[in-house]
Amino acid sequence: MAEGNTLFSPAPFPVVDSERIPSQRYYDEEFYRLECERVWPHVWQMACRQEQIPNVGDWIEYSNLGKSVIVVRTRDGVKAYHNACRHRGVQLAEGHGNCEVQGFTCPFHGWRWNIDGKNTFVYGRHIFSERQLEQADLNLVPCRVELWGGCVFINHDDNAPSFRESIGPVAERLEKYGLDQMRAEWCYSTVLPANWKTAMEAFMEGYHVMRTHPQLHHANPSLTNARYGPDTGGLGRTIDPRATIRENILAQFRGMEVLSEGMAGMCHAKDVETARRLLDVDLPDDPMQAIQAWYGMVANQVVQDGRARGEPTPDLCAMAASDPVNAVEFIFPHYFLLPFLSSFAAYRIRPLGPESCLFEIWSLTLFPEGKEPPPVMDPVVLPYDSQEFPPIPRQDYSNIPLQQLGLHATGFQFMRLSKEIEGLIGNYQQILDGYLKGAPLEKLAQAQHKLGGNFDGPIYDLEL
């Protein structure tokens, strides 16, 4: 990676105004090629969940843009290796499995490696010159790996700042919610006919909820109106001071029910049932104070219920005060988390081409020790328009391909962003441009810190 921007020729369609993102950045083949060359090899990528490799010798393959990595649990911890035989480059592994005993064997000529990446067998050693058989040169090439949030992250760049240096303070805030102890209940996967950034940016603001997810808005209009104003198409109102406290609380609860039905992992059914038991509690007479008090009661009861089940539930009320997180938190460049009470939803997006991407969703929650479900090794793969998806991602998937098509429209030159609540998109694009022009890695890491807590936030001048 270049230390500055002098070694890279300028990328096309740069962001010169962070409120206006050129449309060609989402489909131009040359721009996509430069992303593949200048961005992805230098960033931390979510490779797998840790529970997918629980035992010594367990391994799983992670592949993105033609580069494959084997992630394996060894006796000394999790390691990763570039997935290529040191003889003729044949990939050694595909999918997942356990290699504690047999190691990795090349299917072409039978060369072998153990779980520590050490070459243990070369068929017909005598036919090779001595310099071709130096042990260090035969061992599998390691790939950088770090653990965080129940996941394994890899980076192809040995000079990049560490994962924590890259992500910044949001990493510590999120892990205090027990993220590293959560387990996946299910995983869905689909291929979207859209650029990977189009898909990512669809979740960088809640401004779309009113129209894209009308069931959420109708169930609890005060939630979106409080953020974006009451002039949201006449579909609702802010909290009505004339309504009874019970009516306002029922609206909040109904919003939780709809969110749980639509997203499952983001608002877990166990938390909905906890909230249901608190619909008739005594609350302040002021409507806003009543809602705040009710949510505090729900959070406290979720903690008590979780701990009674043996789940390692953190003190959510204390965390909300000391380490607040947003409705969506992004881990640059392609992984993001949606926390709600005891559970999280997690999304990962990988590019497949200028106008295609692989989109995966996990439901994450806490379980009592020893009662965790079997690891989810393979996602349920569905067409992007499948009715089997939960309602909320199904609604998002209906919009994203239409946006990708619209980006090609004659006269549509740029996306027109709100500088107040769509700032995460503008900031994200500034960082991409930093990678494309070869900005110093340390400076890019500092800029990424600004993405934490930036959901529905403003555009910053990141000075890249």
C-alpha cells in the first residue's frame, strides 16, 4: 500500500462534494477494478464466526474476489493461511471440515501440510532441486488474523493497522454487550443484482423506514417522526399527548412485535415476551417520560430474565448510559451489526462484480453455557425475491435492485444526500476514495473511527 497518494494514478469519479456521490461509482467497471486492487487487499474482512471452528483442527474457507483463505483452529489459537499448494498453486480446501489428524493434502500431487501450516510431505522429493525444498519456503503462507465480536477477521496486508486500530472505540462499546458470547441461530444468503456499496448504503440510515417498511412506521410512527419530522407522508404522528399512557405504550410494544416478526434476530422473540409482561405497569403521567421509563423497565427485565435462564446478559441499562450504540453500527468495509436489547442481527456483503454482490444475514443471541445450538455452518441460500426471507430484508431486497437500475438513468449524475442524516454514506465514500488514492493507512484507520455511531449522522470532512 502506498504511504501517500503519489504512487496511485487518480481513480475515476472522485467524490468532490460529499453530499453528491457520482452514480458511476456503483457500476463503472474501471472503478470496480480499482476497488478490487486498492481497497479489498488492505482492509479487515469478516471471514467466519468463531463457533464455526470450535475444536482443534476445525477449518473453514473464506473467499472474496478470487482470493481464498483457510481459517483453522490450532492448539495455539486461530490461524489463517492463503489457500494454495506451494507446489503448483492448487487450492487445498473448499467448504469446511476438520484436519487435526490428516492435515491438508493437495488433490493434484499429494503434498501435505499440518494444521500449523508446516509442510509434512513432498511426493518424490528426490526429483526436486534442494533450493525448492527449503522448509520455510514450503510452509503455507500465513494470512493476518484477529478475533473480535465472536468473529474471525482477516487482512491480506501485513502492514495495515490492527483490527482495533482500524475500527476504533466502537469495537469496545459493542463487545460490552456480550457480542463475543453470542451464537448464530440462523443465516440466510442471497445474490443481489446490485453493487456491493448500493447494498451496504441501503442500511446506513433509517430515513427509508417510512416508505420501505410501512408496517414499522404504522405500528409506531413516533419512532420515525421523532428522527425525521412529522411531515412523513401523512402516515402517522409524533407521540399524541391526548392518548392515554397505555395507548402510547401499546404503540411502542406493537413496534417491537412488528420488528421481531420482520427481522427476528434484531428484536428477539424472548425480549418481546418480556415486554409483553410489562404492559400494565405504573408509569409517569408525562407521555415521553412514560415511554422512557417503560423502555428502562423492559431493558432491566430482559437482563433479569436472561440471567435467570443462565444467559450471560450484560446490564443493558448501565451499558446504554456508559457505552451507547446506534441502531446500526458498521465495521468497515462490509460487516455491520444491528443491536436491540439482548440480541443482534449481523450483515455481511461481498462483491461479485460491478453490479452483483453476495448478501448474508445472521441472527445472533445469548444462550446458557452448555446449551448453545450447533454452529450454523452453511447459510440458507434463497433467491433475492424469495418470500421465505423475513419481511424486512425482503422489503429491502425489493428496493436495492431497482436503485441499481435507476443509477443508470440518463440525467442521473449523483446521489443527493442529506448532510444531516445520510452522512454515513458520504463519510464511507470519502474513506473509499482515501484507499483509492493511496492515503496513509494510519490516517485511513483514524477516519474509520468516525463511522462508529454515525448511523443517521452528519457528513464530516475527513481530510483524506
